[in-house]
Amino acid sequence: MAENSEADQAEQNKQQERANRILDAASELLQRWGYKKTTIDDIARQAGVAKGTIYLHWKTKEELFMALLIREKIVESRKAQEAMQNDLEGITLYSMIKYSLLWSLRNPLIKAIMLRDTEMLGDLVHTQLSQESIQQQMEGFNTYMTYMQQQGLIRKDIPVKTQVHMLEAIALGFLISDQFLPDEYQISLEERAEMAAETVRRTFELRGPTEVEKQEAASRFNQFMSSAEAFLQKEMGNEGPVSGQ
């Protein structure tokens, strides 16, 4: 029994390593050519596997690329969450925007998802899963923002849904601002993330949280993130969570 268990685990590890190699190849080609121009044959050649091997993991091209985008979301959101938890300020709107935007600026695929970039992602931005994921995230974020209002940490004179709209507009503005400015006005990704966070702080935050509120905010935020990740993990299907590189 132990030998069989070890053999099964070794086979699972082999399959996951292969799946990651395929997803890495898909990521490179997606950024180079875009979704419409990238074929399963291209991915197979890039990954060094047979075309049929890809279909052992995903039934269609769309499923493969959705798995890639889900993997990127999970891996990068964990990085942002860890950074927030290690920030002495705690989990506030400032830190949330700072690290979430930095995550989006550093990862071209996450940035493409944020901007609904059809040139790179093609029809993937219109899939049912994409819409469900956005809706799930918005509901969780609305709940968290409502808690922040109730604690007097952010403004109450603006409805939560309006605040979410404003936050989205601020984040998107800083995501694309470099395209419209000459070289002498360009700044680092870190500076852009901090400027966006400072804009949010001055617009919404009323005061800094106490230590007790920091702990409670962290707990609620982690619940929100866990719920979002569980939704994405479920959508990964039988492939299960695929770790990033």
C-alpha cells in the first residue's frame, strides 16, 4: 500500500510538473502572439510535448488558457496578500491598493485581465467564468468595504458601490497612465503603486485602524481572499491548484 501511495504521488507530481510546463509555454505565447493567433500545436512545440498530451489535461484551448489565467490570479494574489500581511500599517485600503496594483503592474497577464485586453486575451474576457469571477470578487469586496464603513475607517457619505467604482477608476488610471506621458514623466512601478494608494488614502480613509481593528480587518480580508481563491480553485476542475513559477 505504501509503495502504491508513493507511486501515485510521484505520478501526480509528474502530471503537475507537466501541466505547469504547458501553462508556462501558453503564457509566453499568449504574451507574444495573443489568444487568437496561438494554437494548441504552437503550445505543444513550445512545451516540448505531444499535442495529445495537452488534451490529457484540458479538453479545449479555452479551458487551457482559462486555467492559465486562474493560476496567475491565485499565485499573484497570494503574493499581494502576503505583502499586505507583512506591512506594519496593516490591511487598509492604502495597502490593498498598493500591493494589488503592484501585482497587476508586474504581471502582464494580470494587467491584461484588469484592462480586459482583447488584443491579448481575445474572447477569454467574455467567458461566463470571467464574468462569474468578477461578480464573486465584487460581492466579497462590497462586504469588506461595508465593514470598513461600519468601523468608521472609511467615508460613509459615499455609497459602497460608488466607492468601488471610484477605486476601480483610480486603479485603472494608474495602470495605463504611462502610455500618455513623455519619458521625463515616467516613474517606477513601485512609485505608481504608492501614488495610487496615496490617492485612495486621501480620498476615502478617515483614520488609521487600532491594533484590534487591524487584526479584525486582517481576519475579514483573509476570509474574502480565501473565498475568492476557493472559487478559482473550484474552477480549476480536476487539474487542481497549479503552482506558479
